[in-house]
Amino acid sequence: MKRLTLLCFFVWTSHAVFATQPNHWTVSTPDEFLAGDLKGVSITGEGGIVLAPALEQVLDTREAFIHSVVADQAGNVYVATGNQGRIFRVGANGQGAEWAKLAEAGVHALALDSGNRLYAASSPDGKVYRFDNGPNPQVFFDPAEKYIWSLAVDNQNNVFVGTGPKGIIYKVDPQGKSEVFYDSKETHIVTLEWAADRTLLAGTAPGGLIFRFSADGKPFVLHDSTLSEIKAIATDRYGNIYAAALSGAPSISSSSTSDAADSPAKPKTLSVNQSKETEDETVETGGESKGPKKTEIYRIDKNNRVEIIYSSNDGLTYDVVVRPDGNVLVATSNKGRIVSIDPRRFPTYLAQTTEEQVTQLIERSGRLYAATSNLGKVFLVGGKSSAAATYESKVFDAGMTASWGSIRWQSKGSGQVPGIRIFTRSGNTSNADQTWTSWDGPYPDGGSAPIKSAPARFIQWKVEFPEKSGAISPGQSEGIDMVTVSYLQQNLAPQLSSLTVHSAGVAFAEFPGAAAGGGVSPGGPDRSHLVSLPRAVREIEKTPVSAPARKIYYPGARSLSWTASDPNQDDLVYALSIRRQGEQKWVVLKEDLTETHHTIDGASLPSGVYFAKVTASDRLSNPTGQALETELFSKAFVIANDLPLVEISPAQIQGRAANLQFSCKSNASTIHQAEYSVDGREWNIVFPSDGIADTETEQYTLKLDNLSAGEHQVWIRVVDSVGNISTGKTNVSVQ
């Protein structure tokens, strides 16, 4: 079998020609909207963008990391940072400043007792400090452990201290007397929290265990996560427990001096899949995402039933808070976003900060604060902000130069949202830079408008909202559910990448299966207008798994197959032509082929050397005069219908031996093999006199020994290179 790729030509016009089959880029799902850039915009769980709560920056620590946040009864918020041991306070008036400084590099945990006294845990080789009188720390507990990760204070003001790398929980009474409360055999006690019944909860690493301790201190594992670290635990008023688990880039390390914020995992950007108007639309709940998980949120009810209410493989989760309305807020490393999960498990991407990670969330008296890392700042969610609310889509690649049709948008709620403004811009670089067009728009209200941006390969759209929201929950009734951009690609010629002439005798048989049109066809009874339907409709009946053509042996057959594609995904038809060597005219054997293979009945053609040509055309998808063609030529191949000629000379007898000479000749192909049989017994191969069969004519000498006396029949069988067979016979008489 030879793969023949000699020359490839295509025909086109001198001016840009655009295809007639429009394509559509639709953004409607949460993942598709997440690929864009959010500024003051929320992404709903059903898919859509709405006004987000305003983010008012109330503190810039100028530190890289914020590890812990607590709020006292007076509304003061305390903020623990690294790597200079600084503690900040944001007053009830919203003013923030440095409040205290510890000797160690990082402050990893804060807690308050019933007397509003602050406790702070430092690392490495750290201590637990208590602030009895303002910002003056006193050493309260100095364990031998290297790391202190978590603190919790009970109603009797006993302080529980979670440590590493030996995974020990200490209990320290108000006078500073300590004891080992539990040796977990884990490496780190990452988080401590109180359940609704005031039993102690603990999350560990690297085992990813969630412990509950009874009133007498007996441990019970509520859940053994498949992920490596339980980063945060929260509870609601009904006794449900929520836990954030993460894996892939643990937030703590026994060989480092700080947690994951010191070496944060970089979030990946979600890809937006091109979709079409005719594709099915599905609304999905949150629950479990596909692929390896980096983070999971568990809900454990009072019966210890565990369910995953949220999972993601895009970024990590650092904190979890349950709001009075039952929504669960999640702090993530994915572009500094806050995710809100409603009781139906639909995630809303509530807000996006200006920093890389949201590491802490806290809500007191109806005020929600979000603390970030890289850089360490504190934001009041639902505060005051003058920043414009905008959403910029990802840059979409049309694959080649395209002309733009219309942009259509569908609003949430009823009617069009007043004041929302839509813009587009285009360019020929994958990143929007100074070479792109300026933003065109705003487009008129109404839900649809022709795109003004210049033809190009890439396009982007933007939505501007009229005002900022002041509420913590997003404005669910105002926003956009779906945006669709239609476009026509510049028509490019089909591509033929290979043309194979198969061995002589190989024929293609139709793949056994359901006959075309066996059911209700979208193309009508005779499928005549199937090619006029949108591509997504035409593809409904296609076999989901490509089945190769079945090969069979058929005497005289010559088969060809080719590989073709179209940059515009146009429907292609093919024409197969042949030309005999020495002639100029191409003879079209078959037109309007839709398969990429064809078998020639060689017995219907004169013997000789031939060339084949395949022409691919996209005329089914383009108007007359704008279709393009590509041709691919094969190298020479042989069609041989004449049988080889066998000539046998009279035998020369010497005693009981006979010497035979014979010749074989083929008019159009080379001799492949010669064989002989004596008196009908087994066939034996004989080599030509020159040792190799490789020409149209071959000479053979055959010596037969130890023949018995009497008459013998010697048969000679010859096969040429295309499979034609001839047989000759001679008689040999031995005395």
C-alpha cells in the first residue's frame, strides 16, 4: 500500500469570500461566564450575570497574607497577618490600623473568649498570646510544638490549641495550665470549631479527617475525606456542619514557615466552549464537578449523613461561612472570588476582589467582611464603592478571519434591564492589545444589534451595569442570562492531506448497519434538503463513533481512500478522476461522493498505468461562484486485466531426472511468483534464473529428481503483481 501525496491545488477568488453557514458563540452557563473578567458582577448558579454586592476596602495591611479574622462584641474586627507578626484592627466605624505586633513572623489563628479578650497564635516556634489590656500581648501558652494553626475557646474560657507537626490538641485553662486534650496521630490540626451543641470539631491534614469530641473528650471521626486537608469548618443553627476540604496544594507544610498563602496555587482560567443555537440547553446544580478535585464542601447533618454540596478543580477553598438565610459562603483562590451556595446547591459567584485569594470570611451584625491575600486587604461586602460594574467576556477565537453578524442578549427577569450597555471590539491577536479596535457601542436596547466591529479573527464583548448594589446578596432580578455572537468565517479551501492507492484486489464494502433514512429523517423522506439544515441538526443522525470502511478481496478491484478536512467545517463532496499514462484527458469516474473512499472496477478498464485525482469541493455550503476546490494527485498505479503468459520448453530427461525451462510474461505488471506441482501433489515455489522476480518477463529452470518410471504431469502456476493467475502444463516421460 502506498500513500500518495504528490501535488495539491486549490482554487479561490482574489477577494475575501465568507462562508454562508453562520456560527454562533454563546455564553450562558456558569463556567462559560466564569471565563470572563468580573468587576462588581456576580455569576448566578443557573448561568447569568447580575450586579454584585459592592466591595468597600476598609483595610490595606501592606502585608502579603491574612491568616485569621475575628470580630468582638463591639463590632471590632481583628486581622492576623504574616510575615511580620502584625495584628490589625478595623473599628466599628470602618477605620483600620495596626493594633499589635508579635515577635514571631506569622500570626495564624485568633480567638475571643467570653470576656472579649483576644488570643493570638504565632508560628514558627510560636506561642499563644492573650491580650488582657489593649494591644499588649502576654504569653499565655508556650508549647513545644513548632506550629500553632488553630484556636477555639469554650464557654468556661478554656482555650483549645491545634498544633503541628505532631497533630496534638492542647487544652489550656484560664490560668494557663495546659494538658494534652487529644493526640490525633495526624500531622496537623488545621482548624477547630464549635458545633451547635458546643462539642468540639477538628479538621486535620494530611489525612483529611473531621473529628467530633464528646463532652468527655472522646473522639469520633465524622468523615474521612478523599482530599488531604480540612481547611475550615462552620455550623448552622440547625446543627448541620459544613467543612471545606482541599488537595493538590496544601495550605500548610511541615517544612515551611507559613501556609498556602505563602506559595499560593495559581488559579486556572475556565474555557468557554463554542455553542450553537440548536444545541440543547441544560441547567445543572452545583454538586460535584468533573475531573480531579482540588476542593470540596461537605454538609454533615445531625444523623452524620455526608453530602458534597460543592466541588471544584479550579482553585482552592480557604474558608466557609453559613449565613442566616442558609446560603453558604466560600472563600476561594480562584481570582479572589467569593462563592455563595444556596440550599439547592446552586453556586453563585457572588463577588470578585482585586486580589488573588480570599482567605477569610466573617459576618457580624449583618456586616460581611472578606480578607484577602496577595495582597492582604479587608473588604466590606455590600459597602460603598464608586467602581463601575462591568463584565468582559473572554477573547473568542473564530479560528480565522470572520465577519460579525449580530450580538444578542437575553435578560434575567422580565423585559430588558434599563441602563445596561453592551460593547464589542475585535482584533487579530489572541490578547486584546493596542492593535485591537476600540470598543464599539453601546448598542441600542432591545436585545439584539448588528455588530459594528471590524472583521477579524478574535472578538470580545463587554457589559456595563448602570449602578452598584449595596446589598450583600446580588440583584437576582437584574442582569443577563445569555449572550450570543453570530459570525461568518472567511471561506478557506478544503484540505486534502493524503491519497492512498490500495493493493490490487482490495475493495471497500459498505459498513453493515442501519440503512440511511430508516427512521424519521430531518431531511425529509429522500433526505434531499438535509444539507440545508443547520450543522447541529444534521449531526443528530451521524454515527457517534467513526466506523472505518470494511475491506474485502475482489478480483481486479483497485481502491483509493483519502483524508480530507475543511477549515470552515463545511460539508464536502468529492469527484474521482483517472488518466492513463500517455494520455492528457482526465476521465471522471464518480462525482458527488460523500465518502472518502472508492473502489474502481479494474476489469472494466484497459490494462495499463494510471494516475488518479481527487477533487474536494465545499459547494454544498457556499453559493455558486464562492465555493472552493482542492485537488490531490496520486502517483502511478497499474491496472492489469491480461493473464500472464506461460511458455514451457520440452523437458530434457537424464535418467530419473528431468530438466524444464519455462518463461513467464505479463503485459502490464511484473511477475510476482511461480510455482510447480508434479502429478497434482503440493505446490512448490521456484525462483527465476536471476534469483528475483521483479520484471514483466522472467526465465525459470526447474530440475525434477527421483522421478518414477512412467508418465508424469508437471503444472506451472504464475501470479503477477496484481494477482492475475495463469497455469501451464507439460508431460514428462521417464523410462
